[in-house]
Amino acid sequence: FVALLDSHRDELPDRLRHAIGMARAAQVPVNYRQLLWDLHRWDHERRPVQLAWARSYWSGRPLDQSEDAADAPPAGGAPEGKGRNRMFIELHVIQNFAPANLNRDDTGSPKDCVFGGFRRARISSQCLKRAVRTHVGNSNLLKPEDRAIRTKRLLQEVVDQLVEKTRDPAAAERVVRAALAGLKIGLKEEKTECLLFVGRREVSELVDICEHNWDVLAATKAPAAAALAAEAQQPAKAKRPTKKDAKKDAQDAVPAAIQKQLDGIFQKAKAADIALFGRMLAGMPEHNVDAACQVAHAISTHEVAMDMDFYTAVDDLKPNDTQGADMMGVVEFNSACFYRYSVVDVAKLMANLGGDKELAAKTVEAYLRAAIDAVPTGKQNSM
């Protein structure tokens, strides 16, 4: 079978005749229409036919039941449809790391796991994705406006951008608080209640909406404060407003037309890293984004034992007649050869980016470059 896959077109007649004879002997039906189409594409530079045959052969699934079934030619002739545009890009990476503590757990130890009956070093998928996102930004692989930020400090970020537009800081904060209430984003002190993953275009759009609706948002009352005042006047046994009620009142205080504008922020602007890695907004599930990229935990190809690095530090101003270190401690580390795997669903990426082919192509290129070059930075300066 491997020889068949490696065959030049001139060698195909003899080898195919032999393969078809073996299939008949084993009572395996041959789809001649599919075979004719595959032979037409046999010399394609990306070798899609050979890849499809190999996947079908070694997975044990017939070709017409595999993921490549949609590539079969339609009855009318040339192939069309969704399957023709579906592509998965897989990365299989073997990567060595010198002694390090790249990704540690809550006790400071390098993360590990048991796989195949052996204790192995591990780097979590979240750590790898964070390293990729950071590398894309630091290396300018994508424009800032095409990227996203993960933050609880959205309030201050929008206020700062409004202040740059010569708005008063105190007034800007009132306006932004009202806008965030219209988005059903709760605040705890000066931060959002949960960590938000928002595109820079979405932040800019929020700034513009605050600018264009400044007077209306500035005049919006603070329902939460009013609810607290009303609560203080109620009898002790009376039903008190809940946090959910206060958030709903705050949203209702924002005019419906502005709420619609705010809701549109998450529909128009898309960021490359959100499209790749997905997003969950607990208060706005309708704006969740399913990831187009799946990243597996990296694990070592061999068994790993944790080692301890004993270190000391000496006071430079210590008198010469005084001996000993002024600080000492231990750091856990390991050294391993890691296997890393990830896959990008290009069709899903395109859908997440609203069909923007140019941005999708740039996103794939940036991800591939960053996935190879990015390294987690845990304990980078101490090992």
C-alpha cells in the first residue's frame, strides 16, 4: 500500500490493477467514480488523494465515511460544497528544553502527569496558548487592532482612551460605568467581575459609542446606588434586592437604542486570537466564540524525575571576616524532550473572522510561526 501511495502516474496502472484485484478477493467494493476523480488529482502538489487514502486505510474507515467524503465529485461534475473548503492544519512538534521550570503548579513544582504508566513532564495548553499570544504581540506578527486583550481593567482602559480625547476623567468614568451596565458587565470596585477576552477593535468601538452617546450615558442614574438606598429603608424582613436585580436595573437604565449599539460591538469586530482560541462570556452566552484551534498539553517523550536546585546569595557589603550566605533556598526543575500537538480548523477560523480571508491567512501564518518560536517564560530569569 505504501508503494502504491508513492507511485508515479506511470506506475499506477500496474499497481492499481494489483490493488483492485486484492480488494475484489477480499470482497471490498471499489468506488470507481471516486477512483476516477482521485486519479485526476493524483499529481496535485499537496497530495490530498494520497493523504485521504492513507487516513482511510490506517483508521480502518472506508473513504466514503471519512472526513474526506465531502471531497468526492458531485453527480454534476466538478467538486463543490463545504467539504472542498475545509482544511485542518496539524502541528506535531518535538522540542527539547534545558533544565527549567516552564510551567509550575500551585506549590511551585513543574507540572507533570502520568501517561503510559510513567511520570512525565507537562506544559499545560493554557500556558502554551499564552506564550503564543504574547509572542505574536511582541514580534508584531499581527497588527495591534487585529489582536485581543484579556483583562479585568476594561473600565480603566476605556476611561484612559476617553481622557486622551480630552474628556474629564470623573465624567468619563460615569459614562463608561453606564455603558458597561448596558452590556451586562458587572463591576467589583474598579474591575470587572470576571476576566474578559475582548478584541482591541471591540474596545475602540466601545469608546466610540461612549463618545457618540455621551450626554445620554452621563445622565443615566446609578440604579445600584438607588437600590441600596431603598434597601436601607425597607423593613428587615422585607425581600431585599439581589445582585442580579441590581445588574438588571442598571441595564434597564440605559436606553434600548444604546443597548442595541453596545450589543453590536461583539458582532462586528473580530480579533485573531479570539477566533483561534475562543471566548466565553458568562453574562452574554450569545457572544461566545468556539475555538478554531485546539492545543494539547505538551508531555515529555520519556519518564522524568524532578530535581532540586539549591541556591545561595551573598551580601556584597558583608565584611570580609564574615562567612556564609545571606539567603538560601531550593527550586524544583526538570529537563525534557516534549511532544506538542495542535490543530487549526481553517474553515472555523474563517467563520469566526466573518469570512475575512486575508486576516484568516495572516492569522494562520502568525500562529504557525509563534507556535514554533514561542517558549513559556516561567522562572525564565531564575534558571
